[in-house]
Amino acid sequence: MAQPPLITLNDVRLTFGGKPLFTGVSFSLSKGERVALVGRNGAGKSTLMKIISESVEADSGEVWRQPGITYAVVAQEPSLAGYDTVLDYVADGLEASYMAEAELMEFGVDASADPATLSGGQQRRAALARAFARDPDVILLDEPTNHLDVPMIEALEARLKGFNGVVLLVSHDRRFLENVSTNTLWLRQGKVLKSPEGYTKFDEWAEQIEVEEERQLRRMTTQLKDEQHWLARGVTGRRKRNQGRLAKLKQMRVQHAEMRGALQDRKSTADLSVSSGDSMSKKVIEAKGLSKTFDTPNGPLVIADDLSLRILRGDRIGIIGPNGAGKTTLVRLLLGEIEPDAGNVRLSKTLQVTYQDQTRDSLNATDTVWEALAPNGGDSIMVQGNQRHVAAYAKDFLFKPEQLRQPVGALSGGERNRLALAIGLAQPSNLLVMDEPTNDLDMQTLELLEDMLLNYDGTLILVSHDRAFL
């Protein structure tokens, strides 16, 4: 038996930065639904969550919430600032702290720790503990698997499957969405479509929609041509019946443009193929007897203990491990950026490394997208040693011409990640190192990145918790 809705949106509209973001969003969320919210970067997924949780107000339309329902939100970038301990953060607003303590134990976070000392994965765990400690009716999760290791992702999946309220998920992690979701919301061109099935069936469902839309588009194109011929005959707008037909023609043009735009969005392709640069010796990295240990407040952290390995040209290596195990540090050790306690690392003399870290700190929020791609000015960028026009290269990474003059700070998290990829992948390399490259990417860009990496003929080292990606 279908459950009554806890939340209903009806014809919700919002303009953001002078651009229509939502142009008539309507859907309901009912108890027991675990809903995957999907859509390309910049479509407004995080903003839609904020409207649902009452932290952003729509310009128009109706947002109905069952009286008395409670929310918990895990933001894309949780903020723990202003709290002395993790327990203070998780227990804030609760009548008793025992639920906060229990959840912190469940998620493996030290309740007495200073939030400022937590890693990205520990911050994410603390934010999840805070959400579940509130026992909400609705839980909104924006990229909840970012920085989590695989065992914790699997534990979160089990926890969400046992949750009896509403779960709304935004995630780049396809395996996570497939395992958890019971329904799918597809945000595209300012509107939302809802599937009664989880993300596992998304591609099949989306293809059916697009086949029907293409049929409608062909029919509408024919009608539009007929109406244009009628208009070209010098029709006057004075007669009432002609006024109605002119209004209908104007509406048809808008619908035609929207439908064509939606289909183009889904089918956009990017040329992300990357050359491995100059030829190099077969041996890329050779480590012998490598040892490295760091002293931490929780005792010694062993990164390598008498590690010997050889990475050869064309190897494609995935590095996995629990949060805090030192995966990024191991990579830096192998690249010679950190001195080992014992042993040695030899690098190929012809090594050209492109290192894409997970912080994206190199981006300046006040630069425009164009300036970030061409910091020395001009309208061209060197890509793998070849000159490309900035706009053409940006299009490869799915940036529209009007976005090139936007400041980087106005981009969504996924768009910033895409821009960082564009900058990093322009550099000639024969060793590509990527640390959590899938964080915040939309499905379309993620699949394009996979295609690019499959075509990369150099050596590849990936640090990732994304099981489907690996």
C-alpha cells in the first residue's frame, strides 16, 4: 500500500544568478522511499535539497511538508567550525547526548577529538553521526560517500536500507546508488522526472524517455515548419483567431528549444583522450626496502614497512585502504616527494607527472573559467603540447560558452572538479596520478573520464573509494 507523501513540491520555480534554475519542479516524497537525485553538474541538485530543507526559498510554487516532520542534512562540505569537540558538534540541539555518543561510536569517530584535527573522511563520519542521532523523518545526503573508505560505505548502505523515513541522495557513486535507492529523480532542464525504480534501472528508463522525446521533437519540428510558413505569408495579428495561433507558435518554439536542449545535454560528448607524452623507459618507479612511519596522537602510523615494488610503463594501479591509512602519503613517497626512513625510490629520468590531488586548492575563486584555463591571457591553451582554443577545449569538458566568463567561485562542486581536471589533463604526462578524481562529478562527466582513462597510454595511479570506477 502506497504511503502518503511527507513532502510535495508543485510547480516550484527559482532563478539563480539571473538564470532560471527551476522552471516548474513537481514531485512527492513518501515514507520508505530512498530516492537517488541525479542530474548533470550545475543542474541544481544541492539547491533543490536546500529548498526541501527550508534553507532556500523558491521564487514561486508550493512546497508542502507534513506538519511536524524533522530533517537531517549532510551537506557536500560539512562545517564543524565553532565546536570544541566532535561530541559538541554531533549533540548540538539534542536534549541528551547519549544518542550522539552512540552514533559516534557506530561511525568510529573519537567523541573528544578537536574537529579541526579531523580528516575529510572523519568529518564526513561525524556529519553522518549528527544526522542519524536526530532520528529524523527525512534525511538529505549530498555526496555522503566522499572521503569514506569502502567498509564505511558498505556500513552506510546497510544503515540507510534499515531507515524507515525518506532518504534523498545525491552521489557520484553509482554502486552506492544502485545498492540503496528505491526511486530516482532526474533533474534536467529545470524540471524533475520521477521513476518508480531505483538507480539500477536509470539508463534503461532514461533511454525510453529520450526515444519518446525524439519522436515528439520530430513531430514538433514538422509542425513548427508549417507554422513558420503560415507566418511568412504575412499574417496579421489583429484577428482574434490569429492572435491565439501566434501565441501557440511562441509556446511551441519554447517547448521545442527546451526538448532539444534536454536531449543535447544527455548526449553531449567530450573528447578527453590524453596522450602519454614522450616515450620513456619501461621502468617508471622502482622502490626497494621502503619504510616510513609517522608519529600520531594515536600512536605510530606505518605507511610502508620494507616495501619493494616496481611500476612499469602502462601499468594501471588502484590504491585502496581505510581512511587515515596513508594512501595519499604512499603516493607522495613513491613519487619522491617525501623522504623514506629507510630504502630508496628510483624514478625514470624521462618521467613527466600530472598529479591531480583531491583538494583542488589550485583554483582561484575570483578567476573566471576562461582565466583559469588560460592564466597568461589570450584565447588559446596548450593541451598535451598542442594549441587549442580555450572555448573549444572547455566544451570538451562540457562547459557552455556563457560559463566561460563566470567566476570559479560561482561553479558547483562538480563543475570546479571538472575544471580542475581540464587544467590538469592539459599538461603533457606519461604518469597520471589521480587522488579521488570522481568526487562531486556528475554521471556524464564520470563516464567520459572513464573513457579518457581507458584510452590513456601512459601509466596510471588511482586513489579512489569508487568501486564501480575502479
